[in-house]
Amino acid sequence: MYSGIYAKRHPQKPAFIMAESGEVVTYGDFEARSNRLAWLLRDQGLARDDHYSVFMENNSYYPEACAAGERTGLYYTCINSYLTAEEVAYIVNNSESQILITSEDRREVALAALALCPHVRLCVIVDGPGDGDKIVNLAEAVAAFPDTPVPDESLGGPMLYSSGTTGQPKGILRPGPDEVPDFVTPRTQFLFDLWHYREGMVYLSPAPLYHAAPNTAINLTFRLGGTVIIMERFDPEACLALVEKYKVTHSQLVPTMFSRMLKLPDDVRLAHDVSSLEIAVHAAAPCPVQVKVQMIEWWGPIIHEYYGATEGLGFTACNSEEWLAHSGSVGKVILGDMHILDDDMQPCPRGTPGGVWFKTAGDFEYYNDPERTAASRSEDGVYCTVGDVGYLDDDNYLYLTDRSTFMIVSGGVNIYPQECENLLITHPKVADAAVFGVPNEEMGEEVKAVVQTMPDFPPGEDLAVELIAWCRENLATQKCPRSIDFEDELPRLPTGKLYKRILKDRYWADRKSRIL
């Protein structure tokens, strides 16, 4: 997030604006604040390739907490702000973070985590009081430092963790170049070109900044001197109002955000002018075909989709025109060498799902986790995967069907639940849905759906019967839920990813084995 160039050229230009409060941080202020924090990190003894963590909600301190690492050659780990103290402590310890930056809002959880992190030397509260030598207030801690760059500036970057939807999260370490902070990496230039990022752009960030996609997007915007509008939390109507108010040109969203905007009443949804939008990118979770069709009809052919794990194994992408010709696809490979392989590591025929593997993938490892690093690679070390399942069509467009860990095996038949989830979420009475396998003594597993209803539709047996019947009208019977339960709210991250494991574990809690 190197902002130094634009701090000199346009010190009064807004670098970012907080959506709810309207707080404006100019490039001049952003530069000064980032430099002071960088000096603090150096003063605490952190040298190139050392680690620190950031654990807080979206706020006006978040960008500088990351930017200080970008200019000191450090790895910074942004931690999911909804985690428990034990979960936070695991990431802090696993990443070998020496400093924890947090907020007053997350203070209680952060300090409880700190008690489990003996190697953390300093906890910085960005907007709250300190408490002794180890817990300090940000403004007080940096007051004695200059607002100019540290003398040994060096390009740093994030070491982010997987969301942990299938187990303990994994720290994804990708070695960075030993360069100055304003160095433009090939990956950065690739994304500039792909999404038409430009000087003067206005980027709306509706998602949590601890996640890889929004973290990368605001970084790219700062590097081009654009202005970022940071939403403290997503609200569908507020999102549309912000596009109109700030003439937003670029944004990145997730399919659940699309769905929530589409389910607004028409007089609310269509009341805001969104014609300033040039590019709207989405990824992170599969988008139901019907939802995306409606978004393209509403916003026009400006919606771009991509598939690319934080591990950097490869990258697929498609624009609206390509997607309409290959609906349901996540695009064609434009980086990496992708192969769809069966359990014996043999190529799958076109249209047949298999493991998504990449050959000659980018250099990465799961930090302090050699076993899972090895598990991500084929036995001969030629291929890498993150466990996704999909197939290629005749034009080499990729269609994802699921994560292999969520595959349902019922009577010897493999069922990928994503198709049923995508269908259920388009039903007008459904706000969210999860589909997974639960125990069945005869078949091994059977298909279960857990549904969150829209506010005006109470859950109950009649609705469950209606939804099952609707699924059977649109899907093969084996893919449809045998039963439906209801929850007030599903454990979905604001990034769009669903903590399906939490739901699934309830149904398997009394089982010693998941093989029946």
C-alpha cells in the first residue's frame, strides 16, 4: 500500500473515506501515520521477513496497520475479526507474530488471546487506552517517531490464513521480492490490467479488510492514487447509495451481496444511480446462475468473475460476455497450467468433475505446517491443489462443483452439494442455504439442507416440504435434500464463505467415524 508518491503529489486528496462516519484520511495523513507506525515496528526490533498480526474490524486505522508492513519488509497477518480468543491465539502463535495490533472494539478477545501468546512482545490498541508496558495506545506509542520513511524501507506483504472452514486455518506464505516499497510486482501489474484499475478511480470496499480480496483491492487502489470507500459493514441499500454518492467506478463483491441487493424491493433497489460503475468483480464463493444473470441485466456487462486461491496456484477469469456464453463458469485459465485429475491422478474427460490441480504453480508453503504443505502437492511434487473439484467444457472454461471435503457419498454415488445450494438461495423465501451430508445407516450419507428464511417467511414443515418439492422439480432426485432444518442465521463469513463445518459437525457429533 505504498502511498508515498501520491502523498507528495496530492497530499490533500482523500486516500480513503469511512462510509458510515464519513471520516476522510488524505494521502498526506495516510503517509505520515503509516511511517510513524513503521518506525514503531522497527523500534520493537522487527526486521525484514518478521511477522506481526492485525485483529480488528473495518476502521480508519486498518489501512495504516497494513501499510506499515508494506514499507518495512514485514509479513502482516490480518485475522478474521469474528474469531474467538483461542482461534486468534492459534494464528498469532502459528504465524510467529511479535506484535498484535487491535482495536478497542476487539480488546476483550485480543487480550484473552494475548494471555495464550507468550512470544508477543507488544499489543497496540489503535483507539483505546494502554495498560502497562506491553499494551499501548497507538497515538502514544508513535508520538516520538518521525512521519518520514524509515531509512531501510523494503517491500513487505500479507501472509493471510485460510478461513478454516474445513479445519485449522493455514498461513499462506508466498515469498516476496527484496525490493523497495513502490516496486510493482508482475502480479500487481497483471491485476491492474485485468480489472482496468486506473488513476482517479474510486473503489468501494464492502467486505472485511482481513480477507485477501479486499485487502489486495485497496492496496491496488492506493498504488494508483485512487480513493477507497470503506464500508464498516455491508448493507445492501447503503452499498447502492454509496455508489451514487461517491461516483464509484470499481468494486469487488461476493455472491451473497448480489443476492441481498436483488432481494431489495424494486423501489429501493432502483432508486440509486449506479451508472458510474466501470468494473464489478466477484469471487470467493460460487454465484448462482440466476443471480448473476439478474445482476448483468441490472448493472450491464461490467461484471467480471475470477477464481484464484490465496496460495497463488493459478488464475481463471471471465468477463460478462464470456460468462453469458459459458454460464456457471468461473472463467478460462489465464495464469498457471491447470489439470482436472481423478483419484488416480489421471486426466478426466471433458465435463467430468475431478480435482483441480495446477502444474508449475507459484511458490508457496503453509507456514509452520509441513504436513499440510505436503498434502497440497501430488506424490511426485508436480501438481498442487487446494482441494477444489470441477470440470472443463470443450472451450476450456472451468466450472467448480465443490470442495472435495464437502462431497456427499450416498450409496456409493458422489454428490456435490453446491448445485443444490445455488438453487435454494434463488428461492424468494430463502435468504441463505447450506447443503451437506448427514449420517444414513443404509446409504452412508444423505443430503441435508439447512435454510435461513427471508424475514417475512416463517420456517416450518410446510416450507420444508415446499422447498424439497421445488428442488425435485429442478434437480435430479439424488441431489435434493431428504430433509430441511432451519436456522435464524447461517454461519457465513462476511467474505461470503460459509462455515459449513460448524453446521455439519452437529449431525456427526456422536459418530467416531464418518465412514458408515
